[in-house]
Amino acid sequence: MDLTVLFEQYPYLREAITAAAVIFVNLCALFILIAAKRERRFDDRHWIRESRGYMLVCGDQAYSLGAAEVLIGRHPAADIRFPDTEISRFHALLSLSDGQWRIEDIGAQNGVLVNGRRIHKPCILHQNDAITIGKRRLIVVKGAEGRD
Amino acid sequence: MARQRPDLDISAPRSMQRAGKFTGLLLLLFSAALVYLAWTLVTKSPYYMAKSGGTTYGKVLDRSGDVLFDGTQSLSNYPAGQFADVGSLIGDTSGQMSNTIVARNIGELANYSFLYGNGGTTLLNTTLSHTANKTVWNAFGAKNGTAIAYNWKTGEVLICLSKPCIDIAQGYANLDSMPSGSLLCKAFYPTVPGSTQKVSTLIAAYEKCGIKKVNALEFSCSGSWVNASGGQINCHLSSGHGMQNLSEAFANSCNPYFAQLVQSEMLPLSALIETYTRMGYSVNGEEAEPLTMDGITIPAASTTLTDKNEFETQWGALGQGKTLVSPFQLMLWEGAIANGSGSAIKPYLLSSKTDTDGNVTKLGGLKPTAQMFSAEAAAAVRDIMTENAANHYAWAFGSRRCGVKSGTAQVRTDGKEYENSFLTGFCLDDDCPVAFCVMIEERTSSDVSAPQIAGTLLNAAAAALAE
Amino acid sequence: MAARRAISHPFLLFSVLIAHAVMLVLVVLSFGVTHEVIKLACYVLAADFFGSVLLQLVQREACTVDTVLLLVLGMSTIYQSCFGGLAFASKHFIVGMASFFIAQLSYLLVRNPYTAEKLKPLWYTMFFGLVGAIIFLTGSRSMWIDLGFITLQPSEFVKPVFVLICASSIGTQLRKSEIAGFHFVPDNLMLIFCTAVIAGLQWWCRDLGSLPTFVAAAGCGILLRFCYLREKVSVRLTVFLAACAVALVIAAWNLAPAYVQERLHTDIWADMSGSGYQQVKALTAIAEGGWFGKGAGNGTLINVAASRTDIVFSSICEEWGLFTGLMTIVLVLFLPASVITVPPRSYYHSGLAVGVAAVFMVQMALNIFGSCNLIPFTGVTIPFISQGGSSMLSSGILAGFLKAAQAPVLTNRLAAQKKGGR
């Protein structure tokens, strides 16, 4: 099978085929991009399942639990931040593992209360549990999923 | 417990979202660098090919298609002397000369394009007139020197030659026995300009004191003159010119007159330095931007002006001693005087490129220089110079409306003393809008004179422009 | 939620197979159907097939990283097999497949961010173990360990371990110790110490080529620590950090030893047969290749040293064209870009992902821009493209980290894992 003759006959044949191949590989890359975009939605669903769709509600304000670790405190770095003096700068840490949210006191002066009881070791959270931090009362709530 | 159920929000905390943003920033930077790389590779690839010897080269042509350099075949295929007058200007691909058209535009000349690779012939079209160049070359006779001329209306360089000059068709085998200066085009290298410098000094005086005041200024000359610090300025006419006004002194090229002008109270040294600097001189070692033309570098003019009562400073302002100007720059100033604006059109040699696919790219064009001096000064100097030409050089230029300034540079090198003869000027005729500079090395009174060569040059240039 | 289903994985992997097949057609156009071409085609396509099957069986998530990995590995096998004539690059292929497996293993190791971070003492031990191996086992500062059948470059394996050290969670950042009234985070102190150790080691080995890689990873680690503890990163802090980085680069530039200085100020076109030889050849090869290349197997760069590693970008561009070369680089960039499409859900994983992105991108930048004379030329490799066992395997480990950030597992229970994985 000798193709050199063919190439000599059509000088730009090889370039054309190369370009076609490149376009094809790019097409594959495009599929991967689309897949990655869909995967994000897939990942969101996965996360909702994993995190049970829990959120924290304090009065009218709702706070998302979008990561495996969520920091509560007065410090600007805290994910859930309250400017109250009764609340320590780094007050409590919520973490997700084994499909369950745990709350941990990380050196808070006034402590962390779950359902009115002060905790001393990480405590598993359930739906409608009330967390008291300083004067704030946070309720664990399952978020309502939008239908679209 | 019937609590309100908030809409589900699973967005990650802001502090963690930064990780994604940060990666995005890195990716963006990388992609930008990649685009820059691709652009560099595509645009520089002819240069890479040229440097690595992986390509052949095309031809350099003059304005009528005559070959000035040919990379596609042996130069010995051409008639003898074909390249004798342009070797040091156009150059070749041997790498022996670095400040030539070919060396500075080697990537442009490569027979190569990124899309199609090697093949075909690239043509670099220049504005030079080979016929005119050869005519002027022959006019030099046995003398060495340089001549450069350009169309001050369009910027096209018509004539540029430097004698002695290497014949690139002969190669470099007998490099050692070649006369010195064969490998460089003297039009681009600063040299002592002689009295052509008085044009610059006059411009400074006009700018500082006003036209009328300077034109009415009278000084006397008795053949020599002793300045405030005791230094003696000699005139070339030992019997002296007597009392003269500016126009006469300019025509006489009287040294004592201009030395007194420099020393006079009306022209402070700072004004002289300011005008010189604006014109492109490097004064007292201050950095000055070198000039360029199609990649060729032309070092800036330089002079030393320290104390206006000192001999050294006055001598410098008269164009002797430490003052150095390239013929190219002299010609450029003439261009700015001829158009009466104080800003010249930049000279160029490469007009267009025809690439291997036959596409023509325009390379040169109308580009003005910065304002080098005021339009009033330019117009006034133009009048003085045309008057000078009409009164004293009609024998050389016939009916042409020209303006010129002559000069004689006293050069001392290697224990040898000689005089270089200059003539710089312009022609205002519509058929020959040319600014030029001619320099004859080691001229004695029996040799061909600069005005004679200039006359030939103007006729040749007019013929080239009429084509 | 049928509309929200991810793109079918078999379909995606099938498109990878087709992409490789099209590239193999190009190889056939150059060489005809020979024994060697069939061998190459069989191996590459079989790898795609079995790779897909493996992914279907083991882990169906985070297909982006795995798919890109399969695509890039197959492409690089085809490239490496064709340089200067066809010869199936069996070693490259085997190491590539090993790297694909090791990516899955490293994924399994670090997919749980809590466990991965709890293992930090192990990472420190490995780090110092590797550093010790470099000092004591490699012959005369060469950084290579010769095991007879294979030569290992321990400094390559330091990279993934170092990335594991660079990443940190917010919980760790809150744990402060106090000595003499001075509060500090032990984790941060260790990171700075490890960075100093690795920098000193590189200096001692006179191999400053991969120093920027480590500095970039450490820099990203430190920067993320700042970001985690600040709601807003103030302009002042940003300016301060930028100034520090610039000062560091300038200091490094000026204080670099003589042999580095020489490299920084080399004009390759002035010394085309000496120190600039490789780069001149590399740039000329790209110019000769043009947009569409000379065709597979028609390159001449193979005669230049390091044509399969340090100047591999030019080798690809020469035979396949600049278009293909750039596209290959963009495909490798898909790996770190996966962090943007699916954001990590834990601090430790996001630290890992940014660290890997920094390592990959700095390595590629040093290699590509270095060989093309935009920055000084250093001998580093492009992940998954360059030939080289150690670098390929360590890149595989790093890719596994990316996958972990995409599909974290926050549980240790098997049942929950299966449920989550569906």
C-alpha cells in the first residue's frame, strides 16, 4: 500500500487529513467538556444525597452547608458568621462524614448547646435539632429542592 | 414541627470557591502565554529557518526590478560589478556584515512561510535606483567617500553608496587586502561634519533670537579671531572676509563669524544645547536615541559643548573637533529644512515584500520624525541655503532650485591629517524633491568636487523619479 | 431526572477510541499498513477498551479526569512511537498504563479528605525518606537511583508527597501551639520547613530545574491558607504577597550560582552549536513542521538529545504540526481545569487540587516555554507526554488527587459508599 503517489498527486491531501484528525480529536475534547458540565449537576445531586440536603436556619436567615467542613464564629473567615460578643472568633465546626453532620466545640468560651445540652465531644446532628451559640439559635433544616 | 423550609442551597463557602478561581487564574495565565508562544513561533519562524540555514533566500530588487542581492543562485552568474556599489548597504547572507538590509531583515528574505514551508522566491523591493547609484559611484572617480539621497516628500531612499565597497560576488577570500571601510556603509556612521554643522548652529540661533535679529547680525573677520579665553579660531581665508552679515558669512562659511555668534550674549549655551538635543545630538555624553532605517542602526550625532567662551566648544559648534554626525542624519535635517516644517519624513529603503505565495506586503510608508526644530527656523534656513546655492553653485546645478551648505572636515587619524569635503542640501524642484549629502574623503583641490558629484546625483535622481 | 443524567460514559470512552483511531489513520498514511502499525493500533485501542471496562467496574464517577487521562496517554504513545520512524514505544506504553492504574490507587488513598489529612505524619515520613534516599542513594548528586532493570528518580516522587503536605484543612489551621508566647500552627511551620529542605536539596544537587515546581506548590499552599482564614483577601495583602513573589524571583535571578546565571543569559542564536543547540534545533523543527507537520515519522529532531523528554513539544510539532501540539497541551490542561467544573467539597481536597494544578502547569510552562526560548531552558518534563518512568508515575499519582477532589468519599462504610456511588 503506497500512498506517496497519492500525496504527490494532491499536494494538500495530507494537510487536509491532518486537519480533519485534529478536528476529530477536538470533538472528543468537546464531548469531555460537555460531560464535565453534566458531571457538575451529577455531583450536586450526589452532594445533596451525601449531605442530606441539610441547611442551618437562624431566624429568617438560611445558611448553606456546601462543604464538608463549615466554620461558625465571629471571625471574618467563618463560613457562618455572627458579630455577637458572646460568640468566640472560632466557635464551632460542623463536619460531614459517614453521611452525618457532626458539630464540634472548638474552644468556644460560652460553649455549644445542642437541644439545650452543652456538648463536650463531637455530636451528631439530626433534622430539627436546635443549636444554641451565644444568643443565636440555629435549626437544622432540610432544604426544599426546587423542581425544574 | 412546621418550620419554614428554605430553598436548598449547596454552594460551597466563599473561602473554598477561591481554590477554583485561583486555578482558573493560573489556567488563564498559562493560556495567554500559550497564545503568545504560538504567535511568536508563527511570526518568528522565518527567522529561525534563516538562522539555522534551513532555508534559501530570495532576491532584493531596486525600484525598477534590477537585482541587488540574489539568494537563489550564485552571484557570479551576474555580470561583473553588478553588486559592486551596494555590497555594504544591501549586504548578503554570509553573516560577515551585520548592519545591512539583508542581515537586519534576514527573516523577511527567507523563502519560507509557516503554512507552506520552504519554496518559491521572496522578493524584497527597495526604493533604491541602481542606475542612479552607479552613475554617482562613477562620478566619484578614483576618490572614496559616500553619497546618500532621498525623496524628502515620500521618504524613498534613491541613492546610497559608500566607497570603497566590497563586491559580494567576489566573496571574502581576500578580506585582509581589502581597503579599510569596505564592509560598512559610511553614510550610516558619524564622522566630523565640517562646516555643514553651521546649519545646526544657525538653527539654534534662529530659534533663540528670532529670524530678523540673526539675519541682521554683523561680525567682522580678519582671517583669524581670538576668543574670550584666548583661543584662536582661524578662517580658511587667511586674508579675512571683513565685516559681513549672516547671509554672506554663511556663503563664505566664515569660522570667526560663527565663533563670535556662539560666544555672543544673545545665544546662551543652554539654548544651543537644547536645540542640538532636539535635533538628535548626544550632547556632552547624554544618551541620544540612535536612528534606524529598515532595521539598520545609525548611531546618533554627538558633540561636546561645555563653555561658550572656550575654543573646544566653539570649534565643536563649527563642526570640527569632537563633533560627529553621520551623512544620513545630515540628509535627514535637510529633509526637514526642505519641507519647511522642521520635521522630516523618515527615509526608508524597503518598499514592499512579495512573499513566496505572491502576496505583496507594503513595508515602507510616510512616517514623520519628531519636531526637530521650529518651522520658522526651517523656512529661514531654507532661504539662506537657496540663496547660497543660487549665488555660488549655479555652475553645478544649472537651473535647479537648490539649497546647499558645503563643509570641510579636518580629520586627524593614525597620525595622518587630511580633509574630507562635504556638501549637504536639497532640491526644491517638483521633478526632483531630493535631500542629499555627499562626502569625498581626503579631497585635494585637483580632485572632483562635492558640488560636481551633487549635480550628477540630482540629475540621476530626477531621472530615476521620472521613470 | 432523566434530563440531568451525565453523558453516557461508554459513549464518552467510545469517542476517545475514535479519536485514537483517527490518529492511527494518520500513522497509516505515513507508513502504510505494516506489522508495527498494527501492533501500535492494537495496543492503544485495547488500552482504551480495557481502561473503559475497568472504569465501569470500579468507579463510575469523575469520568473527566479518567477520560482525559486515557485520551492523553493513548495520544502520547502514538507520538512517542512515531518520532523519527515507527517503533512501538512499549516502555512508554507500559509506564503509561501503570500510571493510569496508580492514579486509581492514589484516588482510593486520598478520596477521603479526613483520612488523607490524618495520614500527614506518614506523608512527612515519606517526604524525609525520599529526601534521605536522594542524599544517600543517588550517585554523586545525579538524583537517579539505578536499580539495574529500571532507573528511578526519587525527586519526581517527592512532588506528589509534597502536594499532600501543602494541602491543609481549616480544622488543622485552627489548631495552634504556643512556645514562649509565640502562637503558631504546627502544620504551617512544617510546610515552610519542608520547602526549605527541598530547596536546599535542589541547590545541593545543582538541579534547580524543578525548584520552581516546588516553590509554586508551596506558594499555592500558603496562599490558600491565607484565603481560608480571610473572608476577603485585602488589597494590601495581595500587593504584599505579589511583592514578596517578585522580590523572591529577582533575588533568585541575581543570586543564582554561576552555572544558572550562564543559562539565564544565553543567547541561543549566538551559540547555535554549543549551549543553544537543543533550543535552536527545537525552534527550527517547529518552523519546519508548520501548522500541519511533516507527517508522522518524518521528523529529524530524534537525533537531538532529549527529543522525547525536554523538547518533546517541538518533536510533536515537527511531525504533527503546531496545531496538534497546542491541542495536546490544551488537553493536558483539561486535567487541572476539572477543579473549575466540579468544585471540591473539602478544604484538604481543594488544597490538593490547586497544588496539582500548580505542579502540572509550572512543569509544562518550564518545558514548553523553555524549549521555545521564552524563558531559560531547564530539563523538566510535560506530564503524560514526555518519556520517563518516574515522572509518568508521579504524574499519575497527582492525577489521582484531582480525581479525589472530583469525587470525594466522606465515609468509610462500604454500604454508604455504594449508595453514594450510584
